[in-house]
Amino acid sequence: MTTTTEVRPAGMRILSWFGIVVLLGLGVPLTGMGLLGLHTTLGRGFLCAGLVLLVAAVGGVAREVVELQVRRDPPRARLATLDGEGALHLPRATGPTLVSSGLLAGLAAVAALGAVFAALDEGWLWTIALGLVAAWVGWSSAIHLGGRFAGGLWLTPTRLRHEDRGVAVEVPWDDVTGVVPQQPMPVLVRPDRTPTTTRTGPRGRAWKPVTDSGTLRVDTRYLAGGSTLASYVIAKAVAEPASRPVLGTRDSLPPA
């Protein structure tokens, strides 16, 4: 089982391409007017606005391309080690995360350019504000972490670990009570136990993975095998504790 099942429907992809065309239709002329009037404050404003739209359009195109690649060649389960313990690793495709990181980095660069323009016009409040925006968005992009930021799901004989966009959650098998095969995939935890949550990256990218009731919500989009494989392995480990030692060995790999 190697397919990723959670993909956007065709209608959403068509709407996305329509949005890309609109962004390009607005961004190109604004950027052109900005370059022609670069010596004026208004021209610089047009340039920054146009660049924001173009960055968003390029990010949209890149997302469509990488999602097509994921559908054609989805990530596959593999064996790994986690803190010295063998694990079945369900990696998450890195392409979509890298695209979103690149998009944020591009927006940060435009904000930094806007801060420079504001400084040239001696608009110090705008300079400070845009500089702070550039620093925050650039750090949140986590572009320096590369594909590691995409994370994935590790299943070992003693626990499961989920990482996604800078947040890692660990739950011992004895605390897991069930799983629901859907997207996002709820992993049910004993009400008297709380999963261990650790931040592994900058803030501002990941939605809260653990609910107030203690349920871990796993984003299975672009995950190897999708919710089908992940829920099957988790459900079996919960229902048959004797099967847990197999995790991390070749016998735990799904058939090709």
C-alpha cells in the first residue's frame, strides 16, 4: 500500500488555477507600473503589491506541480530508528511543505524590500513594522529546515510519534485506545493521559495537533499510505499488543 488517498477534488484544483490566473493578471501589470515609477513612492508601492501577487501566483503553480508529483509518486513506508528503537516510518511528502515554506520566504523578502523603500522615504514607522513582518514571516517559513519540516509518523514497539510543521507528539501504546480512519485522523487517547508535545520548529505554521480532550489529530494528507495505512497499523497495535514488537522490522512493511 503506497498510495496517498487524501487529495483535493478536481473542482478545488480548477478553482485554484482560476485564482492563479487572476493573481497573474493583476500582479504583472502592477509590477510593471512599479518598475516604471520606481523613483516615486507610489511606484514603489505598486511594485511591492505586484510582487506579493506574483509570489502568491508562483506558489500556487508550484503547489499544483508538487501535488501532481505526489499523486504520481507518493511517499512510501520505510524502516527507520527513533532514539535507537526500530520504527515503521510513514513519511510525509516534502514537496507541499517546501512550497509553503518558499512562499512565506518570498513574502518575507517582499516585506524586507518594502522596509528598504520606507527607509528611503524616511517613513520610520513603516520601516520598523515591515522589518518586523519580514523577520517574523521569514523565521516562520522554516526554509532553513528544508524537507525535515514535513515530518511524518513513526510507529515503534513502544509508542507512536507524529511530527508536522514544527510540532512533535508522542504517545505510548498503552495510552492509545483507538483510531478513526479519516482525514484528519483522530488517534484516541485515554482520558487520564496527555500526549507529550514538543516544539521542534518555529511557531506560526502548525495547527494544534492535540485537542482539549487529549485526542491527537494526524494530518494524513501526503502521508505514506494516507489514513488507510496509518489507521490499520495503529488499530492493530491497539487491538493486538503482541503485534507491536514487529513494528520497525521488515515484517511491518506493507506489501508493495
